[in-house]
Amino acid sequence: MMGTKYIILGASAAGLNAASALRARDPEADILLVSTDNRIYSRCILHHYIAGSRDAKGLEFVEDGFIEKHRIHWKAGISAHGVDLGAKKIFLSDGSQESYDKLLIATGASTAFPPIAGMKEIRRGLYGLRTFEDAQAIKSAAAQAQNIAILGAGLIGIDAAAGMLGFNRPITIIERTSHMLSLQLDETAAAAYQEAFAARGVRQIYGIGAEKVLLDDTGTLTGILLSHGETIPCDMLICATGVRSNVRFLQESGLVLDERGLAFDHRGRTSDPSVYGAGDVGGKNPVWPKAVKEGIVAGINMTGGNVQMDDFFVSKATMNFLGILTLSLGMHTAPPDEAYVTVTAREGKNYKKVIHKEGKIYGALIQGDLSYAGILTQLIKARIDISRISKPLYRIDYSDFFNQTEALEFAFD
């Protein structure tokens, strides 16, 4: 008797973690993985490949033999062109079609190029950084470039900048917001990175946008005109201003899509009971840890489980650029509401910040020494009302949690 057939579209964080969960819960399952990627790699560390500190093998995030161990049939280098919900079929770019009992859509996202004048006319010099092929192209071009510009100072933009430092080319970062990594960091935490990149010769322009790209007669990039009138010379431009969910093939499927991408709930369920979603395809907070967890949740629920994402924080990121470690959780700046309390501590290069309201933590930043991250995790996990803690917040240590109750559980004192 044939086992349940699961199809997973996408071989990144969400898709592969879902596959692992599926196999653990359904040993007899028939699992088909379909991906445009021909290899397994972490998008978060592509800049290490550009820099030369990792080879292609070093980008893998699963153990050797993962596909074989989990008995997964993998159709690599193939994309989905359509889904028939009624017939429970997917249509693939190689002309084939596959039937499923349960389908997981984890097709991720692609670089969204901004609507800047001249952008569509670029024939040479424009890059995104989402795929291994993107990283290969950037690595090759950076070695020959005269001037490099990066649009966007978010995680992808800073990844690109860090990866290209070793090429010793002039690099300019252009960002519309007031500081680097504005979705993850406040101005204090961002300043540490800005100063470190400036010390490596990276020019940074904040609060200014790009007005127009400049091209020669062959469509080759020569520069960027900024909104305040300055022209930045560049023959290599990396766009890191945003991503677009890969849902085009779902437009006629009948699945509910929202303004960001595929709509699915905290259990991974879409508008069709046999179809689940996970990761960047949803278009909401596209970060690696969240994609991993969404994949696991979807995999469990596709096999009859009933779990849901329980992350309190909308955003969560751990970063390490130029040797500076930072953990960002939730909001980094309190809204104009007197009920929010911000507690900060600064000691040398170490910076801590916690934002809470009525004792509940809504955001935190830790930079430099991350040892406090363990304590913070305990406070969040145990749902400690920190407004009732008499001890200074940053003086709490693990011993404060090790008070055993009669039920043989540990409680915070």
C-alpha cells in the first residue's frame, strides 16, 4: 500500500526542515522535493562565499546524505508553473505533473528591484543577492569592478558589503532611512557597525534615495544620481531594497494571496485544507529562524499534528558583521506611549536594551557580549513580569532561576 504523498516546493530553510519533520512523523511517506535550486545552501551566509571564507560545500546547512537519509525524491533545477487544487496536482517546468495528498509551498522570495528611472534598461552591472548563482555572479564581477554601490542597508545589503571588502574596491552604501539595519537596530547599535564599515573604507549615505541610474549607449551602468543631486560613479550595483514572494505561479490557483504573498496561519494552513505554506513565500518577516520554525510546524501539522508558531516576537535576528555580535528581538525603539519602559546599559563596546510594558518584554537589543541573551531567554520563556523584579535587570544571573519548587520545577526568585 502506498504511503501518503507529500510534495514540498522549495529546498531552503522551511522546505528542508518540513521534510525532516514529515519523515520523523511518517516513516512510510512518499516525499517529493521540487526546487529551482540545484544545491542546498544557506542564504544567510552567501557573503562568506563571496568573501572566499567558505566554499559551496561550506554553505550547506544539513548533514551529508540528508536527502538519502530521509528518503526524499528530489527534482532539482525545476520550478512549479501551476497548481490544480481540485485535482491535487502541480505542473512543473519540465512539462511533467505530480499528484499530492498534501502540498507545502515554501518557494521563498526573489530580489525586488525598485522602480528607479533607468533600472529596467540596465544590461550590465545590476545584481541581487538571493541565490547561489547571485553570489557567484557578484564574486566574479567584484573582482573586475571599478566602483561598487549597494542600494539598501538592511541585512542583505550589509551581507553584500561585508562579502566584498576583501576585493579592495570603493564601496558606497545608499540607504533611505536614518541608519544601517533600521528594521533590526536602533541608532546606538547601528553606529557600531557604521563606524566599523567606515574604518574599512566603506562610504555610507543615509536619509537619501536614488533618483536615477546612469547608463552608457550599451546599457552598461556608469553611475547613480541621488535625490539630493549628487552622482555616485559605479559600474556594479547591488539592489538590496526588498524582496518579492515567489507566488506568481499561484495567481490562477484559487489559493488566497494577500499583499505580501501566500496567506497561511500560525499552523501553516492556507485557504485549501491540503495545502500549507512556510517561510519567505508568506512575505512576513523573512528571516531564517522563523522560516525554520514555520517549516517544522507545517511538517508536523501536515501529518495530523496540531501545533502552532509560538514566537512572541515579530522579528528576531542574530548578526555578526566585522566581529561585532548583536541580537535583536522585536521592537528596537519604544513607541510614543508612556506605558513602555526602556532599560539600557552601556559598558565599553557592550550595549543592552530591553523594552517592556506592564512587565512584558516587547523588544531587546544585545550587542558585544551576548552572555545576557541566555538570561533574557529565561525571562521570556518563563513569562517573568520584569516590572516586579527588585534586582537590577542586567544583574540577574542563572542562579536567580534555580529555586526549586515542591513540584520539582524551577522558579525565578
